[in-house]
Amino acid sequence: MSEKHEGMIVILSSPSGAGKTSLVKEISSKNSFSISISHTTRKPRINEVDGVDYFFIENDEFKKLISENKFLEYAKVFKNFYGSSEEVVFKKLDKGESVIFDIDWQGTEQIKLKNLKYKLITVFILPPSREELFKRLLNRDLNDEKNAMERMKKFDEDVLHWKNYDLVVINDNFNKCYEKIIKFINSKQNSNFSDNYDKSEINKHVLSLLK
């Protein structure tokens, strides 16, 4: 970590099933990043713990928090709300903690528009293939094919937002993907930021994912 009084914001986004949550956990555990735990109105999946994976709340409570401007960002995804507590995030940043977010493109755009004083790094994760993505979604949702198909339809919209991110990586190998992200974060922390991915190659990959 570079010497500074404030932390920075790192955002990982991806279409559902591309692996951003696992990468966020890996980056956090190995680099002392604090994970921003979102509030959500969706029901917990098997093995998810309230206050660890998400803060699981009801719709009415979420809407109350919106009306009170408590969220740094929030979005509705697959009929459920997700949002990050502004107060919690700012307290961590002001103490010098860097905070990593696992949010979609909607939340990312909201944070970017706020023009915060903190350094901001955005990363978009792509799956290696459409077939692999569907396989991951089926596995995660306990072979719920209907749910997986709904997420695949949303994928075609979500993936188009890759151009608005600082770095785009293909998650075809978890360790290599992790190393690319960490190298990029370190370069930007030290003000050695450069365009270190091939946009034309990423564009070709995205087109292949949409076939």
C-alpha cells in the first residue's frame, strides 16, 4: 500500500456468474482490502451468512434507507435491491482502509458520477465462454435451469458495459486473473497507470460471448 491518509475504492463488476465474488474475497484476504458488504432484499443462498456475505433485509427497510439517502450506490438486479452503505464505506476510507466492492455496472456508474475525493479503480470480469458461464450458473443455482436462463438473458445487456471500466480481464484462469488485477491496482496506486489490456482483443471476445 502506498503512503496516504485515505484509502481507495476498488470496484469489481461482471455479468452474473463470471467470478467476481470469488476474486473480491481473494483480493481482500491477501491484500488487506475491506469488502463493502451490501444490503440486499434477496433471500440468502445456501451457506451465505447475514452480515458476512450480505445484510439481508426486507423491501420496506431497503426503501426506507433509499429515502434517507443512506446508500453510496444501489441498484435493482433480478427483482432484488442491492446497496452499499455510504456511512460505513466513508468511515473505512477516512481511516486509511481501501474498500473493494462487488457490484454491477449500475452501482459503478453511480459512484463514478459522485466524483469522490478518493482514488477509484474499476475492473470488469468476463467469463471465458458463454458455455462455461451457463455451466457456472447452473452449478451455483443447484441446476435451476430457468434461473440460469434468466441470468443469461441479462448477460447480453450487462456485458456491453465493459468499455466503461479501467481494466477488463477474462476469468479463464483464476490465479492469472487475480495476478492481473493486483498488478493493475498496484500500478495505479503508485501512479504508474497505463492502458495494459488490448481493447480490440477484449471486443472480439465480447462479440464471441454474444453469439
